[in-house]
Amino acid sequence: MRARQLEVFTAVMRAGTVTGAARLLNISQPALSQVLLHCEDELGFPLFDREKGRLRPTPEALELYPEAERLFASLEGLRRKTQDLRLGRAGLVRIASSAPPAMSLLPQVMATFRARHPDILLRSHVAPLASLIAMLRAGDAALALALDDRLAPDIDVEILQRVGFCCLLPEGHHLAEKAALTFADLEAEHVISYRAATRPHDELDQAARAQGLRFTPQLEIDVSISAVGFVQAGLGIAVVDDLLPWGQFAGVVTRPLTGSPDMPLALLTLAGKALSRAETLMADQIRAAIP
């Protein structure tokens, strides 16, 4: 099955009709039907039964479809990359980030970068750490920002700064009268924080144990930003990174957590991969934005 035939087959499977598939591919119905017929001729078996203007996939088509979807996705990725190259590597920066630096650091970095380099295309992604690493390896991002430095050997890590933890309280909470909270203050509270077996949780638990206490959240989260709604709803006190601009959220009071550990804010790149001029400029801009 050739690339164009793969594209047509996948479109017909998705749309269910020649009309819908032709619309997806922005080609005429006769042209699409011709490609499909040639494909079936070359394969030696039909892919669809024609029934009153609709196409019903044959068992052979249903067996081929999952693999065709996988190959089509790879083809689409290749097209995006060739388009990027056609724009010129010097004219494109792809950067990925977890939510805390994406909301706190990147907006100003990108605003300054855009003012200085208005002709460079910027592409950003916000994702969890595992996805950031996958994007770096696949070439879908050249730079990434994350709160971690314990990564695989193929990922280069540059620590930019250390980030502590803080507490988010609902407005009117009795502990909001304090200038800072301690692990002891949290003992009798309903705590919202990172799920067990994650680095932030382990770091917080280790710091609490050093004071003879335990850190045991009753409501576990995967990303810190998700804690805001729970705190606003009065479900407890959240212990989260101190990087996100928490002051922008209504109904939430922020207090430092005394004796808390810190996490590294790191700039990640793929080991052995040279950065383009534009990517190097962006990396320098990120470094310059760190206080």
C-alpha cells in the first residue's frame, strides 16, 4: 500500500463514506474513488463492500486498519517535520514544559523572545514529564522545562534554580493567620498533595520524617494546578510547588511551608543533539529570565 493509498484508506475508514473522506482530504470524490480502486486492485482483495452509497469495511480492511492508523500517524509526523524544515530550522523553536514553568516562567520568556526575534516561529507544548521526554526523543521538542533532574542518560539536564513548596489554604481558614506553616500544622488537617511514589511526595515525606512526622495526603493529585479547585471548594490545604503564580487564583491564600525540601527547575535537551541558532537563543533567554 503506497502512501497516498494509505492516506485514502485511513480517511475512508474514519469517515465511512467517499464524500466524507474526500472532504477530509480536500480532493474530489472521483479522484478518491480511483485511488481506492487502484489500491484494491494492487492488493488483490476488496477493502470495502459498496452498499447504497456507503462503504462497509471487509474483514481484511478491519484487520489492516490498526496498522494503517499507526503508519498514517507516523506519516503525518514526518510531514510536520518536513514542513518545519521547509520553514528553516533557524526559524522555529519547539519547547515543551510541565505546567508550573509553563504558567510562571514561559509567558514572559516568550514575550521577550518574540519582541527580539519577531520572525522566529514559536511552538509550545504543556505536558507531564514522561511526555516531555518522549517529545525530546521524537524531535517534537528541542527544549523542555521540568521540575526534575533524575532522568535517563540520553537527557541532558541543566539546573536553573531550586523551587520550594508552599501551602494553599481556603480564604478564612484559621491557619491563614500564620505567616508560614509547618509540617506539624498539617498533622490535623486534610492535606491535598502529590500522589505516593512520585518524587515531590517522597521529598516532602522525607523532610517530614526528619522532624519525626509523616506526610500523608488524604487527597492525591498528579499535577499541582489541579489542587486549586479542591482548595477553593474547601476540601483541605494543598502542599504544592512554589513556582506557579498562585496569587492569581481567587479564594486561595498562599503560605510558605517551613522546613520543606526543594526541587530543581531544569532545562532539558536531548544528549548529543545540537541546537539550532534559534533554539540556542531561546535557551539563553530562559537562563536570563531566572532571578
